[in-house]
Amino acid sequence: MHPVSFALPLLFTSTLVLSVAIPTSSQAEFYDPRAQGGAMLDNAGSGGGEPLNVIISGQSTPSVLTNSGFLGYAGALGFAIECFGLHMGDPQQANLGDGHGWVNQSVELRQDYGSAPLGTCWESIWGGNHLRVYRQDGNLANSGALFLAVSKEENVINHHTISPNGYNIGRDLLVQRAIGKTSFNGVRYTTTMRRIDGLMAPGSQGCVAPGFFLGGFAAI
């Protein structure tokens, strides 16, 4: 069976911009959540939130934007389902300004350290990169784009707190893995990036980890 190739544009809020050869499409890449009362920080349930610092464009290959398709793409970037599918703690919520209001994350994925079945268990112990996924698909802003909250976290001894500069580091690590050509289970992906400024203010106001600086720009 011949491998399948996908072209995937990514948008990164508060960091660099990735771009995959973008297919011709009248579909919007994404809609600014703030235009309809949404936010570029999710709700971590403790008086603050985490930045939605990566956006996978709604102009990406459609199958990549599905639940199963994104899991395959994430696998190419070194992420997998949490250890034995178990999740500790409550899910976080985001309001993407699409009419759905505040909704739970679709999935949370962790760095797999090169071994999808067991690597995410190691991440739970040692720490590493992880991400939460939210889909913009309500009737007020139906782009189909995926908004990701990506961050690098500490090990279990340090209670999985966000690493110093962990939002920027987590985002940048994902971007570095994504740019160019990657593959997973016989599927090939080509990803490019471009930078978008102004989606969130630089600084740490509203973040669940105060004092952690966010670059105030996005990547597509």
C-alpha cells in the first residue's frame, strides 16, 4: 500500500508560525475567538488558564482535523494517548467563540519518548511535553481549526507543574518536530508555519502559572 501524504498548515499563538503546503480552500484558517466573546486562554479551573498557543488551520487536509486523523498526526510529532488511557484531574475548558461556550478538551496527549504504548507513562513520571485539543466548529465560527494548549511540565515529584518558560518551550518543541516532512504508520505529512501577531498579549496575565512569559504572537 502506498503511503498517503497530507499537507497541514499550523498556527501557533504566542510563538512561531508553521505552514504546510496549504490546499486551495474557501474554508477559513480559523476565527479569532475573542470576536464572539471567546478567549485565547483556556480555563484551568483555578482562577487562570493556559494559552492556546498552537492552531492547526481549518484549511488543513480535512482528515487530519478529525479525532482519529489528528491522533495520527500527533503520533508523527511524538505524542500519544495518556498512560493506559488514564487521566488524573478534571479536564480543562476553552471558549473558542464559536457559539458552544466553554467546552471540555477533546483529548489530552503526552510526549511518548519514542514508544507510544509506554512512553506516555514515562512522561507522567519524568515530565515532558503535553497538549490539550479544542475544536472550533460551532455555528458562529465554524472553521474546523484545532486550538492546542501546549506546555512542558515537570516530573511527578514536582507535581507536574509547568516548567519554567514551559508554555513557550512546549510550543517551540512541537513546532520543531512539525516543520517539514514527518510520517506515522505509513502516512506522510508536510507542515509549514507562518507567524501571526496580536492574538494574545505578551506577558503572563491570566495564566494559571503567573510569571511565565508568553510571546505575544501566533504561528500558522
